[in-house]
Amino acid sequence: MGVTVAVAGASGYAGGELLRLLAGHPDLEVIAATGHSHAGQPVTDLHPQLVSYGDLVFSDTSADVLAAADLVFLALPHGASAALVAELPGHRKVVDLGADFRLADAAAWQRYYGGAHAGTWTYGLPELPGQRAVIAASDRVANTGCYAVSVITALAPLIAAGLVEAEDVVVVASSGTSGAGRAAKLSLLGTEVMADLSAYKVGAHQHVPEIRQATGARSLSMTPVLAPMARGILATVAARPSSPGLQVEQVREVLHHAYAGEPFVHLLPAGRQPHTAATLGSNSVQLQAAVDIDSGRVIVTSALDNLGKGAAGQAVQNANLMLGLDETAGLSANGVAP
């Protein structure tokens, strides 16, 4: 038996993707999958693609069930993790895919999420400078938000290098419908989504404070767009250069230096744009840089799978570090096509 893990919220899209990745992990063994309203049902009733879990049934979401595992993944709605964590043994390793413990600023939590701020855990983005070692030394890690990964990987190295201003960053990002969760909603019906694009949470998206916290951006405008696809995020991140005459080669050099040797963040060759389809089923982020010939703004485009590097894949990557395992274990940098 390897390291035992439990997945809370395994009936959702992110939870199901976690189960899929864990099924192929060489060192982790799932001993419990909880789905409160589906307790007692076979996992394959909701996730028929997960045939290797034919004997596993959903358990009730309780601390007693989860505490039996060496590591717990929480794939619960925002605001639901804190109460459950309070009942777990303090030494139990936990990766929370929700937002409860991402923000250091209680006022920012109140402004964007509402309710009491539960506290702050280690932020789970290994590609940030110095963060990999911090994650490896932590028992509690707050997984990144999906949009946040796409923007932070594009923006953080440029601000850190002083290449772009931290003020007036503009982001437009499109996401597939799985990012909204599995609950039935009229706006997510196939007939509503097909052949349609629509913006939502304009001017008040909850990932903005998380992105600012991780990148050092001081003001950021973000417009999320719901796209007619099941999974994937394509983000465009535009920032003012710190000095006039900035060349795209300088931007690419900073990104290349930041991610050289990283297994999951890839700066594409010049002239090739990121595609969401190219990241499907992977734990990868694809990046490309440009300098706008009219405004002079730096533009970095990024693509990822919101259920992969934006959620479940990122969580497994963090868990690998926390457990002293190969960081890439159970994960693929390669997407699925067509």
C-alpha cells in the first residue's frame, strides 16, 4: 500500500478529475471519495469514465472518513473547507482546492467572498520563486484558482523583473463551463452556451486579489468570459512597459529564464499561439508574448486546462511535493487530441 489519500467533494468535476489522476499515480492510493448528497452511490454512477473505481462508493463528507487517510484533498465549494478542516487532526496533510485559505488579507476576503476569513495557508503554485520549498515543508496548502494560474504565470515574472508596471494590468480570459461546477444552472445548459460568448462577474471577479497577492500587481482589471467548451482557459494579460521601446525579445527572455527547466510551464516558439485544446487533460500552461505595435503594451497569452493545472493537476503536483515524491508523478505535460 502506498500513501493513502481521500478526496472530499469527489462527485464534482474537479473531484472527478482528481480521482482520474490518482488512479494512475504510482504512489498514492484512494481509500475514500466523499460526495455528501451521493453517499452510498457507486462512483461510476457519476463518473462512468473511471472504470478502475468500480468497487468504490461515495462516502458521507465527514472528518472521521477523511482522517483515515495520510493526505486529504478538499474539492468543496468556496467557504465549505474551513469548518471541515477544524475537525481534522492537526498533523493531517491537506490540499484545499477551494478559496478558503488562499488570501492573506482578511479585508480582501470579505470584499470578494464575504463571511469570516478562515486564515492563510501556504500558496500552492510551485513555479513562483522559492515557493516549491515552502510547499514541500507544509502540511496545509491552498491550491490556486484556475484563472489565477493562467494570469500569474504570465504576469509574475514580468513584474518581478521590472519589465512592466504593476499598475493598470488588464486581463480578458475565457473559460469553459466546467469552471462553474457541476450544479445544474440555466446559464450552463448546452442550448444556452452553444454558439455564444458572455462576460460574467465583470469588475468583481474573486481571483483578482489572489492574482494581485501572488504577482505584486497593484491594480488589475479582469473580465472573465464564458466560452462554449467543457474545459480550458485562454487568458490575455496586458501590462504597460516600464520603459519605452521594449522589444518582444526582452519579454520572451524574462519568461524563458523564469520557466527554464519547469516541467509544466512552456514558453512556445515565437509565432505560435497557445491553444486550450493543446492543454486538454494535461498539467501544462502554454505561454506566448507580444508587444502591441500601437499602444506598446506587453501582452502575454496563456492557455491551460482549468481542471488540470487550474485545479486537480495542480493539487496533485502540490501533494507530490508535500509528500517528498517526484513532483511530476501521476501527471502529464502532454495534452490529448483531437
